[in-house]
Amino acid sequence: MSENILEMRNITKLFPGVRALDDVNLQVKKGTIHALVGENGAGKSTLMNVLSGIYPYGSYTGDIVYEGEVCKFAKITDSEQKGIVIIHQELALVPYMTIGENMFLGNEQGKSFSINWDGTYEKADKYLKIVGLAESSRTLVKDIGVGKQQLVEIAKALAKNARLLILDEPTRGIDIGAKAEIQQVVLDLASQGMGVVFISSELEEVVRLSDDIEVLKDRHKIAEIENDDTVSQATIVETIANTNVNTGKEA
């Protein structure tokens, strides 16, 4: 069994008048795809925002243990420096900048006031090749489709030396061909030892891609399912529908 790259222990997150997460635990093994599923409002994105430092240490209770170390992230750059990179459903690329400029925005290659553009594009092209994109990194982002933009975001994460990749609905609204390309890249990265947290409302791809499936409901963890040959979309739907969040047992 693979060693855990991540443990989130007893995470509780409160907003004024709202309990957004209630004592949630999460474990992700190295080299695996850990799916996170649940209805809208279940707490999936909130949990990942805690992990990535968008909600900083002190704004929640519980512990984040990453590669055996308790982490107290104050901001997203803290988690990125450790190798945890989150890609949100709403992509954060600038349309009228090149792919290479986007990939190293905030992480410019070279000295202050003297960016090494040749080196930037050379390095960007290397990561684009890893995710299967043939486009030059000098291409404007506006000139490629949404599916390819998602692959650019993954290449950007690799350029940050990601070891744990969080993907929030990476294939939603993307055509079948681009979806298959993204799914294959995710499988390849996991096979090379990367940990992946995969949030998706498309249960077919969850069952097909994931090694483990964590189910959230009403801001609680209600189940963790080892994805074997017996698991189906119906298994997940029935778990969500029939589990009482107060007892963790079937209603």
C-alpha cells in the first residue's frame, strides 16, 4: 500500500453563522487519484481551499499533515512552495498573454527587470510536451480552446514542481476529445508518483479514474470507498442518498 502524501485531520471550518466543514478527515496516498464527490455545498471546495492556504491557518481547526510534516499555510504561495498546487474550475489564465508568460507569471525566469524570455519559453515548451500539447508556448492563450487551457494549467503546476495536484472539475464543459486528453494526463501523472485530488460531479469519470472515493454530504465526510470492480455510479449515489450525516450510517 502506498504511503500517504497528505492527511487532513478533523478539519472544521466556520463562517459567521455557518459550519462549512465539520470534523472532516482526508488521506491521499502517493501515486493515486483520490476523488472527492458530493452535492453542491457539501464542502469539497472549502476543504481544498483550507488545504491550499486560501483559507489560512487559524481560520479553521484541525491539522494538515503533508509528507509527514504538520503545515500551517498562511497563503496559497506557502502551499505551492511545498508542492501543493490547486487548479480551480475557473481558470486563471490571461487571454492576451502567451502560454509561456502565463505559466511563469509571478515566477519569472531571470533577474529582476531582466527576464530571460528565451529560457522562459524553452522551459515552458518542455512542460507543454509533458502534458501532450503541441502548441508553442509563444501562442496567445486566447487562441487555444478551454480543454487545452486546462492542460496549460496542469503544465503550469508542473513548472511549480507540484507533487500534490488538486483539480476542481477539470473536465466540466469540455468536449469529449479534450476530456479524454485531460483524463489521460491525470492518470499518467499519478502513475509517475504524483498524488491527485480530483473533484468531479461526473461520476462516470470518478469511477473510471480514481483509486479512492471520498464522499461528503452536508459538510461532513460520510464515506470513503476503495474503488474496486464492485463500485459503480449507483454505489456513490446510494451512499449520498441513504447515509445519515449525524450517524454515518444508512438512514
